[in-house]
Amino acid sequence: MHIARIELSPLSVPLVEPFVIATGRIEATRAVLVQVTVADGAGKEALGIGEAAALPPVTAEDQPELLAQLAAAVPLLTGASVATRAEITTLLDGAFLGQAVARAGMECAVLDACARLAGLPLCTWLTGAPPRSLVTDMTLPIAAPTHMAALARGYRDRGFDVFKVKVGKAIDDDIRALTLIAEAVPDARFRLDANAGFTAEQALRVLDACRGAQLQLECFEQPCGRDDLTGMARVTAATDVPVVADESVRSLADLERVVEARAASGVNLKLVKHGGLLAALRIGMRARELGLSLMCGGMVETRLGMSAMGHVVCALGGADFVDLDTAFLLASDPFAGGYTSAGARLTFQDVPGHGVALRT
Ligand SMILES: [Mg+2]
């Protein structure tokens, strides 16, 4: 099996409204679509596709750098053998040194093509696990508190009952927003994500306010800075609400450090953060062994990126906190397949690969 052809194109899909978190703001996806044709020894070919998704400054790269990195790798990868996972890993490690986002997009396309050639759903090809259905939360980006509450009400009416509330930019606005959201959707459950925006003191103050507003909190994601494991550990020790590490865990080594520091009881897996599906799978399996809870999410990604991550979750047999909602934030959908959705429930399909294709 070898890579026969690679095609790259910008993937810029406008959002319904700007996506604002503690560290950044975007109005359209800033990704690259990677299309890879893999041929087997008998001359049979399959096209696989992947999304290299930037979310600056959460990712160091933006769309132009991704296009350049991927284009530079094309001569090296074209014609290369991809017969085993070890071979794929060595090949991509060499082509994308320190370029996790580009690597993830390329790896997704290659693995998708391999699974399609094998005639298996991607999750089954990865670990033998069948596709399943997952219930996602819905993210409320940082906006005017009244607007965040109105968004929550609208999504609640569409069948979402778990919300990931972005906080960490201006604490008084966060508390005001949480209070109004609690009034707007009193029966909902919540996950907070500060995107590394708080000190431990601020994080604990927000948790106090949530208790006051009687919010049902499921977890608190990355309350403190990526390297502030002391702060994260303080929050973890001071509350029953599970703390989930996101920015703090890019690699297996990061995961071990976070566990050692007792800085979190869960980890958020994302394809472009870890550099691909195989790395996300390895980190997820290790986190399970260590007794951590699993969240799975993405950057601001289309149906393509969400489906790829969904297959990793299926391969892992499920996750505690599913955050695969960003395709719902887009004003259009250039893709079809992957999953069907009914409200917050995504049902991944029993078809070869991840099953996503460009709409024609
Ligand atoms: Mg996060």
C-alpha cells in the first residue's frame, strides 16, 4: 500500500457568529482539507480525507502556515509505503516534526483511506470497536451575558441539555453570564472551560458563584495556565467538580506530569493537539489506565474533523464528556456523511472509513 496522490485546499467555512474564547476569536474555520489517495498492491484505490484545523492562538499555526507545511511534505509522502501503522507513524513523524496540526490532517486522510480499503469503519479498523452513538454538549462562546443566555435557551429548545460555557476572559462578566444562563435553562447541566484564563483564586471564585446559582456542574476544564499545574492542583483539591486538563496535555509525557502533580482528574483529547488519531488513541488509553475521565473535543472544526474524533471515541469505547459540537456552529456544511444527528445525539455510521465526503 502506498500514497498515490495528495491534494490540499483551504477549508474556510463561515461561522453563524464569531467564536470567542479567553484567548482568541475567529469568524470562519481556518483549516486545510487534505485528500489522500492510497493504492494497494492490486491497484485498488481509496480516497481518504482529513481536516488540519487551526484555531490561533490555541494552535500556533494559522491556515497559511498549515498550507505551507503540508505542501512541503507532499514530495516526501507521495509514493511512500503506508502498509502498517508503524510505517505511517514513522513517515509522518519525519515529515511533520513539531507540526502537530498539519500532521493530524494528513494522518486522518491516510488512515481514512486505509480503513476504506479494508472495508471497515475507521473505529473498527483502529481497535475493533463498532461505531456508536454519542451525545454531545453545546458550546456557548464568550459573548454579552444576555446573549449567552439567549443562545442557551435556543439550543435547549433544539434538544441540547449539556452546555460547555466558555469563561476566563473577564471574571465578573463570566459570573453574570453563568447566573443568567442558569435562569434561562435551569434543568441543564454544565461544563466550564476557562481555556487557561484564570488563577486558582479566580477559578474557585467562579465555582462559588456556580454553587450560588445552583448550576449543575459536570466538570471544569483547564481553569489555569497550561504550565500552572500548581494552580490546577489547588482547584482540583478544593472542589468535587472534576478538573479536566486540555491545554496542559499535548503529549503522553504531559499527561504523566499532570497526573504526578494531581493537577486534573480528566483529560481532553483533540486530534490536532496531539498530532493525530493514533496519538489521541494512545493518550486516551493511558488516561483510562490511570483512572482519568475522558473528554473529547476539537478546535472549531467541520463535520469532517468531528467525525474523525468521533471515531477515536468509538474506538475507545466511549468518553465521559463528549464535546463534538462545532459543526453546529457553522453557517454551511461542505460535507456529508460521518454521522446523523438528532438534537444532541450523533450516530456514527457503519460505513468504511469515517464516511465523510465532500458534497458535490
Ligand atoms: Mg478546552
